[in-house]
Amino acid sequence: MGAACAFAASALFLHAVAAERLHDSRAVSSRKEAPLTKASAILSQDLVRKVLDAAPFRYQLASWKLGDPLITLWSPNGSRRQLHGHAAGIFGGVSGARFFPLGDRLLTWSRNGLALVFDVATGKPMRELRHEAFIECVEIFPDGDKVVICEADGSCIVWSVDTGELLSKYEHGQPMLVDQSFRVGVEVFPSGDRLLMWGSDRNDDQAPWRFGPWVVDVRAGEVTCRANPAGDLIHFASVFPAGDRVVIGGWGMDTVTIWDVAACIPLRRLVHSQHTADAVVLDGGRILATVATLNDDYAVRLWNTETGGMLCSFGDVNMVLPVPFQREFVAVGLNTAELWSLDTCAPRLQLLGEQIVDTAVVSMGGDLLVMAGSKDAIGWDLATGRRLLQLKELATGEAEVALYNVAIGLAGALDPGGFGR
């Protein structure tokens, strides 16, 4: 999906973990690619495949809730520990977390401008990145050596993780109103040499504040493509896996546009709905899913990105998640998720939750789905539909929190046990 960074909350407790392998033969048999050289070891499906080939695929989880200063790290064998470093309160507490490509580090951030890089092995912060404004959006570069953090005013800073040095800062140069409602987004291109940046107010009843989407050359510090010359109100944008195209769209627009990055021209305009809330790139960029919400029937449409033709449409969906290594995707509804085939445009597996789903995430290996709600989170084996784990809310004695979140990362050799054992 587009990289508008929202902060959610969760406090989760590991209740049970099935001691069985998450990976099955359908995924393993497809990994026949040649080994990578060090020079090409950038976060991509190739790198993930290399890790998968090297050892049984095991995951670690991180969970947090809004306003809590702690983040809980779950090892593959079910043990847990808490990471300290953030302050308490809605602005000082953890608002987001993301694992680095190989799972050896964890990036956490809070709205008050503090981002921390934790060493997963020791559980201690190894780098502190402070900002003067609220943090709105965070992305990790594919090779894991840099992060880009965007502030509430729309400026984005690239940091060196190893040295803590501020490498570059990008500003849009437009004033914004103090009471303006805004959103900021950033996404790193798969090659790691460019950024896709954008920002906008959430409505049109005030003087408009918006910029981008811009394609920014990280080394030169220059904008190489302005993919929205008309100044439309953009609410989501995303980069295709090959880095050759981007897709943009916005609330109130009935058209999602695919842009050629090199030529900086629109290639396809796909008409869906004025309430199109997201566009998700599937199947290596060959298919695009557009998702409409609110006054529509929560419909999803699948498009052929080369021809612009619509492949199929279905409804009652809140979000769409790609499934790596498979011609499949997950469609998440109010309290259910379905695994859909791109070949048949039909669901092959239905996973029934026990509550309203606030957030969902698919693992890098494409074999684990975790759906989180207000009470717990449940992990499913996407190959068989079996429930593999359940995370339950911690009794903190604090006010009820409606949103929960969880991150999944590679465990590698960090723990001898695991979901995969």
C-alpha cells in the first residue's frame, strides 16, 4: 500500500504457539534462483529467498500500544522481553515499530520526535535519532544502512543507522496552517537510490496545503519527477517493485493514475470511485488492486497494469495485502480474511476472526498472516489455514485502547527454537 504513515497501538500477550513448521512445500519448491552476490544483497524478494534457502524460516514479533513506553519483543520459541527507551503518554509512547530487513534491529518511533534503533540480540538502543517536530512517517532503506523519517511539516530526513549522521534533508518549501489536518508519506525505491515523497491536507475547506508526489534522487538531492502537476489532493502513493512506475490517487478523486518514472508521464488512468482509499501493487507489478471505502460497498477492483483492463471486482473488503512468492493476496474484511488466487480471481481460503480487525500484516515469506483487533491478535498459516498463534491483551490497568498493532521480522539464527520447529 501507499506509505502514508499512521500510528496505531497494541499491547499483546503470547497465549499459545503451535510447534509446527510454517513453511510448506509449495513455497520451498519455487526457490531455485541463483545465489546473490554481496553487491546485490538489497532487500528484495531475491534476498528473502536467500534467507529462506539458508535455514528454516522463523519469525519474531513486536507488539505495542498507543501511549505505552514499552514495546514487547516475542522470540520464535514464545519467550518475551520488553524494550525500554520511550516516554509514557500519547505523544511520548511508542507509535510505530518496524524490523530491519534481516531482523537484527528494530526501529521504533514516537510522535514526540524520538526514533530509536534497537539491537534485537541485546534489547538495548544502539542509535537515537531526534527530531524537532512530530514524526509522521518512517521507512527503512532496502540495504538497512539508512532510514528516512518524515516530520509533521512534510520535511523528510535521511539518517545513517551506523553513525547516526544526518545525511540529507528534503523540504517542500510550502507553509502550512497551524490547525491544518495533514498526512505525509514516503516510500523508498527498491534500488535504494530514490524516494517517493508526498503530503497533503485531509480536506479542501481551508487553503490547500499539498506537495508531491515527488521522485527524489537521494544522491543528488534533486526532484527528478513531479507526478502530480495538477496539484490534486493525493492521499496514497506507492512504488512498483521494478522501480519503473508509481501509482497515485486521493480521496475525492475517482481516478488512480500509474506514472512512468523515467519519462515522468502518466501511463494509465483507472477509474474506480471517489472514495478510493488505497492502491496495492500485486504480482510483481502486473496487477493493481484499488480499494474503495466509506459510502461505497467497500469494493476491490483488480486491474491489468499493462492494458488498463479490469480483471474482476468484489466487495466487503477494508484492506488488501500482497502475499510474497505467490500469485495470491489477502482481502481483509470486518472480522474475516480471505486468501484470493490471482489466477482464478476467487478465494481459496477463508480465515474467520473473533473480533473486528484493526490491522493485519503478512510475513516476508508469504506464509504467515497476523490479524490484530481490540482484544487479541491471531496468526494463520496461509498454506493450510491453520491457526498457529494467538496474542492476548496484557492487563495493564490503563484506559481501554481500541487499536492494536504487531510487526513481523525474520528471526534467522537469533533463537534456536521457533514457529518453524
